[in-house]
Amino acid sequence: MSQADAAPGGRATSRPTSHVDTFVLDRLPPPELQPAFINLDRLNYPERLNAVAEIVDKHVREGRGGRLAVRGPGVHWSYDDLARIINRLANVLVGKLGLVPGNRVLLRAANTPTMVALYLAVIKAGGIVVATMPLLRAKELVPIIDKAQIALAFSDETLITELAAAASGNAFLKRVVTWSGNLGGELGSLLDGVPDAFEAVNTFADDPCLLGFTSGTTGVPKATIHYQRDLLVICDCYAKEILRADPDDSFIGSPPLAFTFGLGGLVLFPFRIGASTVLPAKTAPDDLARAIGEYRPTVCFTAPTAYRAILARIGEYDLSSLRKCVSAGEALPLPTFNAWKEATGLTLLDGIGSTELLHIFISAREEGVRPGCTGKPVPGYEAQVVDDAGGPVPNGTPGRLAVRGPIGCRYLDDPRQVNYVQHGWNITGDTYIRDEDGYFRYQARSDDMIVSAGYNIGGPEVEASLLAHEAVLECGVVAAPDPERGSVVKAYVVLREGHVGDDTLRKTLQDHVKQDLAPYKYPRAIEFVDTLPKTESGKLQRFSLRKLAAETAKDTRE
């Protein structure tokens, strides 16, 4: 047990913990702002558990170590192989790099076998993973490093430039280790001579092991705290009750592991049941479809945008190995659902989840799917549609989606906790309708988040980037409906005197944002305007811009 002194902005913890470094525990929300946790007793987890011991070591211990675990370019790892690699990495973390339980470790890579092994090694050693999107720029990495006070980072050497820039002069980040290929480069040198036995740290079920960062709508990063047990909860609720895969299944998909949608679908769900995962070198829609033909997986996780893109050229691919397809990350349009069913015979399993709740909490089994609806609460969860005061609204009435279950939102030392958790319920920021049969139907985002092709993009962050360009006087950024991506980032821009709003400047501004932020955040549509709608106090009326963008999109379609 460890006792920490209260740090500025934090609270001392006296709870039982294996953590020596209690930085995260000290910064949990106060009890009155934490969500209500329900149905944990039905899962019957012990007081102490290490998630990696449950999803990897258990298979080895019970004689299933020879089963296939990971495939990818040049990689064919059994569970025995994976366990040994994780153990060697954990020994490097603890023995050579000085990791103690509770330390935060940043990981920067695409979905590769090395990334997966490092992720699990950190958790097995009692550390806390902070996985980051490969496309993030230095200016986006710095707030993450500072927020979590990260001292150690690992990066694929092909992605080191932005991390190196973020580390330059940073007060917290002391060591960056790179690797090349599969466990090569600097990391490979550290692995030389390291033993392949490592006893999992005897963590408590409610010891933090993951900080999932979400940009929210302001561009200021929020870190969601997840416990060791949470990694099992999503496997034993959504994956077991809704997905219902089996050990002979093989999983594939496109979501980055920095998205918890990807972590669950490509790592936790297969490993929990002793199935395998496929990690191809590229996962753009065409690449994903080709990899399905090459590796013959049976379960696919990706966003509606990717399914639509694959449909456009479906005759070129062999998708016959698939038996289950999961769609999340953005709303699933009914035409996409119908077209996929007609083309493949497979029912897309829609679902809504969030970084705050780690994974999907509303969905439906194949036999219970109702086209056009997201579904019903996953077993173990409850959901309702509420008004602004938190009271339930009648069925058929739009309102805010509220959810509670065995997982809930715990922001790391963030005043926005009070916005997400209200009366014990998690308020997701989505507008929904519940019908008389208890099915939930998505309506829209109820905040300034732009969900485009499965990516969450904060409008104000893009505005700040545009405003840094000398030609821009004012701007407002909102979601514009788009048949392919669900929504796209659209910017309404007021120019400074002397600048002309033409196609050349439009491309210049788009390139500026691509260089300044992760490229997927750039405004695909830019409209030059004379003025922006504002309140009497001078605040930008984004709702007016959203309405204008929706009307423009409708006129274009007509």
C-alpha cells in the first residue's frame, strides 16, 4: 500500500494500491463528482488482478500457449511468443529504464506488433500507458506530456521527428526510446541479454493502467483514467454478450490503438478469449480490404466511412472470410448498413462508445439489430435520454444521452468532470431518441465536437490554427454533413484586408492546418464570408454556422 502527499491540484490517496508513483490516483475526481458504478458485482473480479496476466499469461498457464496470437508483416507470434516478448520488454522497463508502478509511459506508433507488446508490457509492469495518435504534431503532444507528467516515451523511429520536437526542452520527458521494424533498433539493443521471465505486478483491480486522451471540443486535452479491471469489463460485457466471437476467430481493423475502439477490437477482445489479431502494415480502406483477402480474418472493426469506401470497389476484394463486422466511431447511416448487407450478406453491428467509458455501451446482437438504430444498452449498462436538468424525457423525444455501468468517466484533474458526470450518470454529448421498444436512435452531437470518418475533432482547435495565419481575421469551424464521411470540418473565414478569398488561398489555409495539426483535422471545406454570427456579448454562434452548413449541404444534394 502506498500513501501519497497531495500535489498541487491533486488529492492525497490512502486507498490500497500497488502504485509507488501515485500521481494519477492523487488526481482522480473527488468522490462526489465520480459516476455511479453499477453491476461490478456480476463480473466478480478479485480485489487484485493484472489485466495482462488474464489476457495473455492465463492462456500460457492453461496450456494454450501454442495458439496463434499476432500476425502481421514478418510476424507470426503464438501466445508463448507474445508472453516471452512482453516479459522481456517489462524487464527492460523495470531493470534498465527504472519504471515503477504508477509511472506514465507514452507510446507512439501505428498498429504494429511491437506497439501491442509494449502496451501490454507497461501494464504488466504496473505502469500507465498513454498511447498517442501517429499523426499528432509536436504542439499536440506537448500538452499530453505535460498533463500526464510523462518521463519516458517509446516511438517507432519513423515517427520520431514530432516527438523529438515535443521533447526538446520539456520539463518532464527525460528519455525517449525508438525502435525499428519488429523490436529492432535502440529497443532491440536494450533487449539483448534480457531474461524472458517476468512476474506480473500484483496490481489492484482499481489501479490505473491507462490514460486515454481525448481532445474534447476545446483543443485542451482531457485524460480519461481507466483501471486494470476496465480492460476486462469491456471484454466481459460488450465482447462476450454482444460480439460473441470465439477462440478460432481472427480480428482485423483500422482504428489506431490510441483510440480505445481499436484497443478493444484489435487487442483486448481477441486476447481475452485466446483468438488472434491481424496487424497489417496499412489500414486505409483499400489496404484493409486487401489485407482481409490476404490474412483471411473473420471479425472486422472499422468506421462507417471505411465500409462505404470498400463498397465502392467491393468487386475487387475477397471478403468471404468475414463473419462479423463492427461499426463505430461515428453514426452508421442506414444506406451504408443496407448496402453492406446486400453486398456481403453480413449485418453491420453498430455501436456507440466513448473514450470516457473505454468502449461500446449501446449496441445489439445480430438477431436484435434494428436498421437505423444504434441498439440497446450493453448488458451491465443502463441508458436513458434526459433533458438539460437531468430528468428523463418521454420516449420519442430527443434529449441528451446518459449512461452508467461498470465503467464511468474519471478525468485526470480536470474541471470538465462536472460536465460529463451529472447525478451519477455519464453525459456523452450525443443527442438520442429512445423508442417504445427501448432502442436508441442517434440524432446528432450535442456539443462542438466534429466526428469525421471516425475521428473526433475539436472545432475550436482548428479555429486557433486558422487564426494563426496572417490572412485570417476571424473564423468559425463546425461540422458539415457529408455522405461519405458523416461530417467534414468546415471553416467560415473572415479575411484581413488585402487578401482575396479564392481557391489558391483556400488551399494555402488547408495546407497551413495540415502542417500545424494532425492532418485529418484540416478543413475540407472553407467558405469565405464578410461576417460571422455572434451573440450580443460577442461570442461566436456556432449553432448558427452548423445550421447554415446543414442547409448548404441539403441544397447541394438537391
